[in-house]
Amino acid sequence: MTGTITHVQLDRGVGSIRGADGRIYSFRRSDVRDCWLHDLSEGAAVTFEARTGARALEATAVRLDRPPR
């Protein structure tokens, strides 16, 4: 799924994404792939895998959506 970073808390290692479906997904530092958490900023386009967690919607395998070279 594609989405946009809406919030990143570097000190806590968490953030949130608004998915293409309009829902908000939370993610942790360990869910970020192919880049570092500090590479993510509000408004950045990302791709991710969505899942339903115990308390909220979660994003895993979060990657920056970079144009092909």
C-alpha cells in the first residue's frame, strides 16, 4: 500500500502514516526497511504492508517511495 508520513517521533522511534485508504497506521523503528528512521519526515511518500494489530492498525515493511533511477 502507499501512503504519506503524518508524524515521526525520533526520540521514541515511532510514527504514523495516512494510507491511500485514508486510514492511519502506526509503525515502529523496527518496521522501517531500506532506510533509517531519521530519513523519514512528515509528508514523505512511502510504501508499506498494512495489518491489524492488537490495538491499532499497523504498518510493517515501511519504505520510502523513491522514483526509479
